[in-house]
Amino acid sequence: MKTFGFAGWSGSGKTTLIEKLIPLLVKRGLRVSLIKHAHHSFDVDVPGKDSYRHRHAGAAEVLVTSSRRWVLMNELRGGKEPTFEEQVKHLSPCDLLIVEGFKFAAIPKLEVYRAQTGEGLLHPKDPHIVAIATDTRLETKLPQLDLNDHQGIAAFIIQHQKLA
């Protein structure tokens, strides 16, 4: 399983870019999965539904399944957050695992950069960033990709990860 990350400040467009890239990668015959790290409390469950009620009653794990999908919710209940490597073990095999977040994971990453965020560049401090997708010209030795050239970015990832 090849792993490729996306790093950038909030508002840089990581989620939107990934949303555009996934169909292009799938169209090329790749099985693509995604793992996203949220920096705050989040909930995928609906208040009032059975699974929500069971989880809030104290269940450590709740698995909800149907003929179309399944999801496993695990409550840490004050326990240590699993590492990136531990989380990856929960995923089924795929051709490409896209990672959003996990800035400190030692995986190849594309920095998504927009000057309008007002934040600095990440790549000078992250040796795992292999290219930058941006809407402006930057002074860097890393490959720069047009943030709006989704086909070009998909081709870069496929070439970099040796998926073709």
C-alpha cells in the first residue's frame, strides 16, 4: 500500500483538492482510501440514533453495518490517541492511501499553499514534503504544481508513488 500525504494550513484547500483528485485516481483504476486527522472533537454519529445512544451509554466500540457500508466507532475514553501507524493498521489494503493531517508523519507529502492564508511555508521544516501545489510562484527547489491543475497533480502522485 502506497501512502501519500497532504499538508497545509487551515483554509489552504487540502480537502477540496483531495476531493477533486480521488475521482481522477479511481478513474485510473486505483483503489484509494483516506485517513484524516482531526485536531478537535468530532462526531460521525447522529444524536438520538441507537448507535449514538449505545456509545454515550459507555460502549467502548460501536460497529454499525448495513448492505451499503459499515463504520466502527471507538471511544478513547481518556486513553492515548493511537499513532498514525496504529491507525493505518485498521484499513483494508488499497493501492493508494491518501493522508490529510498527520503533519509529523514520515510519509511523502504535497504541501498545499495559498499566500492568502497568511501562514508560512511548511516545507522548510518538513523534509517529507516532495512538492508544493500553489496558486502563486514560490522561491523553492521543490517541484511546484498549479493548485488548479488536478490532472497534473494526479499524474505527479502516480509517478512519484510509482503506481503506473
